Amino acid sequence: MHIKILGPGCRNCTTLEAETRAAVQRLGLDATIEKVTAYPDIAAYGIMSTPGLVVDEEVLVSGRVPKQDEIVALLSR
């Protein structure tokens, strides 16, 4: 599983990364987590506001920080 956190490094982006890492650990997943901070790369995903959560090149969340339980549910599907 390849997970990308899209955002310039703001507080919400940092929170999303921490919650995602905790969810991955909670599920015991073998996942790579990558931070994408360059605006052209973020824009390529078509999101209008950050942070964004991308799993295996599919945008799952954008513009908000989901709770850890929601991230767990998204990663479990």
C-alpha cells in the first residue's frame, strides 16, 4: 500500500500524517507513507484544498483531517 499526504506542511497536514501513521500501525499494514509538498504535484491530484489523503493513487480525503477511526475504515476497505 502506498499512502501520500498532500499538503505544504501546515498543522493540518502534520496532524493528518500523524493520524495516518497511527492508523497504519493500528491495522498492522505494510504501507509506505510519502509527504507530497510541491504545489504542482498536489494540483495534479485535482484537489482544491489541503490536506489530502491518497491511497494507491486514489484521493480518499481532501480539505479536512479525518479522525483516526475514519482513516482506519478507509484503509480497511
